[in-house]
Amino acid sequence: MRIADLHCDALSKLDRDPKLDWAAAPAGLDVSAERLARGNVGLQAFAIWVPTGTPKTPESALRQAALFHDKVLSAPGMRLVRSGVDVEAVLSPDASQRGALLTLEGADALRGERWALRLLHRLGLRLLGLTWNEANWACDGIMEPRGAGLTKEGRSLVSECEALGIMIDVSHLSEKGFWDIAELARRPFIASHSNARSICPHPRNLTDDQIRALVAANGLIGITFVPFFLQALRPAGIDDVLRHVEHVCALGGANHIAFGSDFDGIDTYTQGLAGPADYPALADALLARHPERLVHGWLSGHARRFLTDNLK
């Protein structure tokens, strides 16, 4: 089965260490062209994330977009995903190419400059999360004690993204921000790498009401492999991933599940899931407990449908 993964942070690592060879399988990177091939990952989302200590400027975001084009897309067999046609080309059963989808995790670096948003869109940006965990000019993140929602500028940003065909990502948003998106959005939205808070009570996970709202909006939730989003009391394993999948199913979301690993954004790993090459082990565990039709949907089918429907 082809795999779709909705979130990784390889671009930030490539930005910090320009000597990394993404096309190979270098130490220091979870996601590489070679590892995507071993895991049969047909579509990988690559997030632009500007970390603390790096200037939060359009130039910082554009530098990572340049790395995306110069390193990721230059590897043999890689295809830029900008439209439903591209999605079909990389996730169909007989696909020979692998797709790379450009995303933005945190609008901080845009600094409210719409020219920067439009330029990133021309470079392939198709999914935008308004913030990481903190507050910025657009909204509050989930770890901001104030817990406010979208600002006036943030609401305008959402509207412009929808007009451009950039999907909205609610992972990392404050709860108030999530509900602002649920009210404001005119198109389905996505949580690219979030789990169920009822199973693991981390603030970054979604409440049952949020999951139901996302399903009602015909959105998508990418179950993530971050260990402390899966299990709070002991080392996390693949069975814990299945517990979150099954909880979302119980809430009516069986047809809205995908995966967003967060590889290269973590330094501890769920047992058995240390990189894209381990996706076959997850597939086997899912198939041992669930019908092939559902497993195919979770691994790529639902992402394929969602992206085909929502990428202009």
C-alpha cells in the first residue's frame, strides 16, 4: 500500500546543516529519499518551520522553500504536489513517482506580509498552520496561557489562504483558535499531526468535541507518532497508535484518519516507528486488527481523497 504522511520537519534540519545529503540516508535525518522509498511513502508533507533563535522573517521561510526545491525536489523520482492531478500521480497504486507537499508550520515568519504568502504559494505552499505552540500576530498557540483565538489579521489570513487554495491546519492552535477556524472556514480543514486527548491528556491533542467538529467539517486528522502524544505513563509503541486510531473511529471518524508522523521534529521515538522505512510494520499491525479497506484508507486513501478534493 502507498503511504501518505502529512507532516515532517526535515526542512528545518536541512536549513541548520546544509551538508546533509537528503537523497541518501544520512545520520541526523529521519526522512530522506531513500527511507521514503523503503517505506513505500508516496506522498510526504514537508513543513517550513522557523525555530526559536532564527529570525522570524519572510527570508527565513523562503530559504527553507528554496531548500525544498533545491534538495528535496531534485532527488530522482520526486514530484511537487500542488494539485489533485499531482496527488493522483503519486498515490495511485501504479505510481512511479513520490510526491512532496510544501506546508508552513507557523505564520510568524510571514510578519503579516501578504506578498510573502503569495510567493510561497507560487513555490508550492498548499497547507498552512497559523502558529506553533506560542502566540503570534495571527492567533494563540495551544501552550499560550492566555488561550485567545484568532486576531483580526489571523481571520484575514484564513480568508486569503482559502481564496488561494491553501488549506488550513489546526494542529498547535489554541482551543479557542480551533473553534474560530471551525466557525470561519468555508473549506474543510485538517489537523496534520494531532492525537486524541481522551487517550493521552496532552494539550496538543484534540478533545472529542474537536474531533467530532473536524469530522463534521469533512476534514482530516493525521495521527502522529510523537511518543508523549500517544502515551503519558510508559514508552509508546505501535499499539498506542492503534488505540488513537480506534478512538477516532469510535467518534465517527473512521473515514477521516490519516497519519502525520512528525519525523525530524522529535528526538525520542515510538518503539518500532523511527522513520518512514518503518511504515510497513504499522501497516501489518493495522491489518492484524482491521479490514484492508479501512487500513488502506488510513495509510493513504483518505489523504488522497481529501487532497484531490481540496487542492485547486
